Amino acid sequence: MKTFMICLMSLISIATQAQETKIFSLSPMTKNTQKVNGLVVGIGHFQEPDHVQTINGVNLDVMVFSPLITMLTFMYGSIDKYPHDERTKIISNGLNLGIGGYMGGVEHNGASVSLYNITNKSTGLGIHPAFNAGKYSQGLNLALYNKHDYMTGVQIGLVNKSTQLKGVQIGLFNRTNALKGLQLGFINSNGKRTLPFINF
């Protein structure tokens, strides 16, 4: 009987683990999915899981309301003031491709390409034509508007902002409160001085 109970508990444990870790999932992912090692395809991640969900591989989001969200964000007056979720719900390790993007609650590690993006943390390459914002970023960010509180790496865009920058800003308007690096643009402000063309 004891052997039977051990075998039964082992089978239940394996079945539960198989349910929580997957190779493929649709998004939004089910609340009990903890990890996907492979491919996630769907309309985005709007769920409120009790735990952080991790995607190791490719995340492909088709968000049909993305142009409307982008327009509303710019109409709101400022991406800096736009409300976003600071609690991390999704960690994406690998390639993230989306027609739309995220409004917080996510960490990207790898390459992310979408119309817009607001993350809690990003490491790697971020290509977001409309805007790219977040708390922490490390790597290369390409967007019309880049804004990260703590930036290590390169921001390239029309407007680049950060609270603390270790790296380079390249754009028409560059602003940071604390700079360890270089600014190249029409107007450059770094907390110490404001200069045209180049600042350090």
C-alpha cells in the first residue's frame, strides 16, 4: 500500500508539473501556466496570474487594438505619466514579436520588436517605432521616443530621456539628470549643462 501511495503521489506530481510547464501555449496563458519553453502565440497577456509566468523562446502577440492604444497614449499627454503595472507578471527570455506591445508588468531579456513598449526591465535589443519606456534598461533601444529611469547602453530616437544614463544618447533632443557617457543631438541636457550637438 505504501508503494502504491508513493507511485500515485509521483504521478500526480508529474501531471501537475506537465500542466505548469509547456512547450507551446496560446496567450493569454492560463493562470496555472508557470513556464513555456518554446512558443507562445496569441493576442497578448492580460491575465492576472498568482505567480510570475516565464517564456523561454518566442513570444508572438497579435494585438488588433494597438494603433488605438498608441493614439490614446499620445493623446493622454505624456508617456511618462501613463499608468502602467509595476508588478512583474511576465518574464520573456528570447524573442518577443508584437504588433502592439506591453503597458508594464513585463521583463524582456533578449530581442523585442513591437509598435510600442513599457517594461519594468529590459536587457538586450528593443525596437519599438512609436515609443519605448520603462524603469530599467540595458542594451540598445530604438524608438521615436525613449524614456528609461535607469539606462545602461544606447538610446537612439527623436527624443531620449533618462534619470540616470551610463552610455550614449543619439537624437534630436536628449535629456538625463546624471550622465556617464555621451549625448549627440540638436539639444543635449545632462544635469550639469545643456549644449548643442555634443555633451558629456
